[in-house]
Amino acid sequence: MKWIEVNGASLRYELSGQGRETLVLVHELGGALESWDDVLPELQKRFRVLRYDQRGFGLSEKAKGTLALDTMADDLAALLDGLGITAPCHVTGLALGAAIALGFAARYPAKVKKLVISSPATGVSKDRSAQVLERADAVERDGMRAQVQASLDRSYPEILRGNRERYELYRLRWLANDPAGFAAINRMLADMDMTDDYGKVACPTLVISAKHDLLRPPAMIEPIARKIPGARYVETESGHFMAVQTPELWLETVLPFLTEA
């Protein structure tokens, strides 16, 4: 693992694999670059893989207050520039990371060759905004442990916990989040409106929904796919964090799209 200072933040990243094309992995809210551990070996066989801890998460520089989607997209652009990666990349993200990947593709179309977004969390309804802001205040006040059960019951439901070791590892990593950074990106989510971004995506796009996603069910994701020009849509037997919860299925769904001519 390495660190780089870009766009005013120190970001931890890893660049691995031997492929000609670069694949960028954008983790979920509460995740880190380790969220991709179970799919990484297969990806490294085909791509040069860039994964990183977003600002405020993992071992990247911490954040306070409120983050902005523009900042998160600019971080990724600056990371690519800082590493000298100039050719268009494949970009994929999970949940809120998928929304960041989508926002990046809309803002930097020349940098994206293909886009894969799984359960994109592109904002919340006005009636849920207050709830998200309350969660932000609660983790800052009481810490991550006070929210872990309620949060993972929704994002990582029992039906997806057949591999208990995988679930427990995820739970322990989730508990180690910095409460201020977690709160800051929750506040970003509460205020996000990506309506104008969908039509700006200019690359081939795969939009994935999951039948066991209690936060972003297929009925919420399919309309997003229809608003992205030429996007493909697929519904899977997975959950909100597909690459974590069902890594084999994620690979089966994503690799054919990324590798086709």
C-alpha cells in the first residue's frame, strides 16, 4: 500500500495487476480498499487495478463536517493524474461508491472507458434526509458501535450472512470507521441530487441492482439505468455491497461486460 497527496488530501492506494487497461475500484460508504479483497485476484489477471481509500475512510486523511460529491470526484481525478494514468479507465463502484463513480464519469467523461455501478446510492428522498442527518449526528456523538446493528441489518441482511467469517470481518472493519468521516459523507448523501449527472455519462455503462438490497431495491435502481444513455441493466441475487457479499456473482456479472470488445 502507498499514500499520495492529491487535491489537498492524503489518500492510501494500491496499484496492482499486469493488464494493459486500468480498472478503478470505488468502495462503499463505511468501506475501504479492503472491500475488494475477494474479487481482486481475478481482476489482477486482466487489468491494472487501482483501489483506494476515499477521503475520510480507511487510512486516508480524515474528514470533518460535510463532504461534497464534487470533492470526491475531484479526488479520483487528481489520484489518476498524480499516478500518471492518462488513458481512459474502467471505473466501478459499490453503493455510495457507485454514485461517486457515476459522478466522476459525468464530470470527467474523457477519463472513463466503461462504467459499472452496483446499487448506486445517488441521494435520499426528502422524507429520509432528516434520518440520514440524524445518523450522522449520532455516530459523531456515540461512535460507530452504537449504529452497527441497525446499519448492517439493512445493508448486510441475514440472508447474505451464510459465510459468517466474511460477515464478521466486514462488521469489524465497519466498526473501525472514523465517526467524523462517516458522518461527513452521510451529510453529503442527505444533500445529493444527481439528476443532472445521468445524461452526462458518455461511456458504456452497466447498472446492477440486487434483490436482497433493502436500502436500494431494484425498483429504485432500474429507473436510474433508464436515465443513463445506452446503459445496460441487470438484476442479481445479491445485496447492497455486492462485491463483498457475493464476490463470485459480482465477477460473473461484471467481467464479461468489462472484457467484451
